[in-house]
Amino acid sequence: MRQTPGLSKFFAFVLSSFIAFSVQAQAADSPVDKREAQAWLKNIQAAAVRLSYSGTFVYQQGEQFRTSRITHVKIGKNEYEKLEVLDGKPREYIRTNDEIICYVPDSKTLLVEKRVTPEVFPALPNANPARLGDHYRLSKGGTGRVAGYPTQAILLTPRDNLRYGYRLWAEQKSGLLLRAQTLNEKGEIVEQISFTQIEIGKIDRKRTRSSISNTQGWHIERAAMETATLSGWSVQAMPPGFRKIREVKRLVTNGAGSARPGHAAQSREMAQLVYSDGLAAISIFIEPAGASRAEGTMQQGAMNIAGKRHGDFWLTIVGEVPAVAVKQVANSIEFKTR
């Protein structure tokens, strides 16, 4: 569950509140009617789309922290959204329905792409909550407050060691997700994201517009993606419950504005296989092998990444799952030519 297409990514007093809140949620470990837990998950999924809201949230991935502000407005069938990165180099993501434009002021670049899945917090994947019960134990945790709102905690405990556990806190009245934690096999928090301030209700659409009014002379880069049939590739040991949900080819092209004088625009094609258990995702990126690349693994918060050569191809496996699951997938990928 990323931020995710992505997971869609605190001061001492905020960290202390996480600890206190986690203890409260763990104490409330009584069995809960399965339909009630599923209903909460459905409310969380729907609230991120149908509500208008604006707030600041903090995302912790390992030892790194990032602060962002999201403003979402729903008018009829249309969605308007602005995501601002508040730490480090400035960036703005402006979304109108499924079109996303990323403003990068430092390089005076506009990145244009289509949204494939709702990955930005507080959205959750549009999976059927009923199926999650096959691989997670669903229960209610404690109640409390997040960013000044009363919340209900929902716990998802994995039934095996090939996926993480989750604690979700939803605003009691609307169901909007206000806090999410990702837990490893020891119950330790490996990633967390939480609103520190939020307005829920009527939001002026003007607040979803970019703060950058003049982009004349900026570079434009367009990410083209199309559905593909990658029938030669298969995974023999995908974790139980993970189904293939997407096969695509991405063509990343630098627009004429970003090419240097006298140089043609450059393109690079990459294939992607995406698997999901309805909550977490595992992606396999496939591209021609490069001579300078070295095989290896790394972890960023809840994200585990493995890179390896497979014949004439370079594979990058990225999973919102424990390292053991990514290793299992990486070692079982096969390619058969007709």
C-alpha cells in the first residue's frame, strides 16, 4: 500500500502518540464480526473518492520522513486533486480525473502521465474486502483521535510470513482514512503515514490548482503506457493470493522542449507485470540488460527491491511485502520463447 500505478508514500510528540495509540489498538483484540470489518474497509475505499478534503500528512519510510499536503475536491463525476511535497525539492502533482501533471520547478519540467490505480493516501486499492479475509485476519482495534477527529482502528493481521500486517484508522463519521501503519512479522512499525491536520467537507476547487502560473519554456516529458501481453514471462512461486492484475509497456519519451538543440528526443521502453493480493502489490519491471548494473537487494521502509539479470534482460522486482517474498518471486521468474 503505497502512495500506489507508487504504498500513493514526525516530531517527538507525534511519535509518542503513535506508541500510545498502538498499545490501545493491540489491547482491543476481541473477535469481530467479519461483515462489520469488511464494511469499514468499503467505507475507507469509498470515502477517499467521494469526499472533498484538504490536509497535511507525514510519511515515514524507515528513517526518512516526508511531509506533504493533499487537497481533493469531488464535483459531480469529476475529481480534482493537488498533492504538494513540502520537504526537500518542491514538487506539485495536479490531477484531473485520471490525468496527472507533475510540476518540477528546479528543472522547469512538466511530467505528464495517466493514473492507473488510486495510490495516493488516503486512497486504498479497490479490492473486494471479502477476499482479504483469505489472507488476513480482520478485526477492530481501539478508538481514539487523529488530527482532532474521532477514529476507529481496523487491524489486518497476515496469515503467513509473505505479507505485512496493517493498522488503519478511519474517521468515525465519514470513514476517511486518517492514519495507516505497516507492521513486520514482529509487529514493529516499518512504515506509517498520518494526517496531522485535515479539513473534511466543502473545499474550494481553486485550491486544487497549481501555484505555478507560468510554465512557458518548461520541458515536457510524457510517459506513455499501453496494455501488453507478456506471455513469455511467468512466476512459479508467487505468494498465495497474489493475482496478476496488469501487464503494460511503458514508453518514457522526452518531449521536444527537453531535448538539447540538435539532438532527437530519447525513448526507453520498459515492461511491467503487476500482482496484488488486494492490498499489497508486487511489480516486476523488465528491460534490456545494462552492462554496468550489479545484482542486489535493498529495503526502503516497507518496500523491498531486488535487481537481477535474466539472460539478455534486467529485472527489477519491487514489492510492498517482506524481503523473503521478494526473494521468492525473484528466484522463480521464468521466460520461455515460443
